[in-house]
Amino acid sequence: MFREIRKKKNAITADAAESLLEKSRRGVLAVNGDDGYPYAIPVNYFYDRNEQKIYFHGARAGHKVDALRASDKVCFTVYGNETIREEAWAPYMQSTVVFGRCRLLETGEETLALLKRFAMKYYPDEKLADEEIAQAGRAAQVFEIEIEHLSGKEVQER
């Protein structure tokens, strides 16, 4: 159902693709937007490797929410791990592309716990994370992407 990477020599292992997904700070979420136009936006997120799910938060209303209510199919992309190797002047860069289904989670203790895990990726300490969640946590909409397909590749940018 999902296309394989065309240039097999550029493919990275699933483990390397997941590692990039775990450590990247931002990704680009693409949804089916208005009038058939794609809508892609950068989001902060966290990846739960055990559950094979990506979580992010946002507003309870707007273009992204409307698009997800119309179609839950999404694409999520991260890129990084740029390196320059001695034998080449142009950098190498890795990317991970995820296809899956996204749903809006109901507000409750489960979503507050997910917000805490999310916050611990970005906040320098637990106290600050707890303060932010206490102040704004109940107003945040938490989104969950269930991964159906994941692939990664490395290319030299020249």
C-alpha cells in the first residue's frame, strides 16, 4: 500500500529512522486541507517507540482540526543528522517519513499524562513543565498519530 524508497542505496534502517524521530525536536505534519490543497505545518511532538505513536498538541479549533475531522490520514516528516564527511564537501542529511492516522484525544488524566511526557522533552526541568501544564494543560488539544508506515533515508545535498 505504501511506496518503498525508490533509491534503495539511500535507505537507512528502521531503527535509524526511529532514532531520528525520537531525537528531533520538530516535525512537519501534512494533512488533506481545504479544497484538495495539502496543508503542512511544523509542530513540536514526542514519539513513543513502544506504542508506535506520535503525540503533539495544539488548538481545539482551526485549519488543522477541521482537516483531521474530514480525513484522519496524515504524513509526518522529520529531518536532521546533517554530517559532513572528510571525503565530501556537501553534507549528508537523514529524514524519516511517517504515514498514519491521526485522532484527537479526549481531555482527561491520560492526556495530561501525555502532556507531561511531551513537556519533559522540551522543558529544562519538571517544575517548569508542571507549572505550564497546570496553567494551560486543560485547554490544550492532544493529537495522536498511529503509525502505519515508517521509512528513512540519507542523501547527500549536492
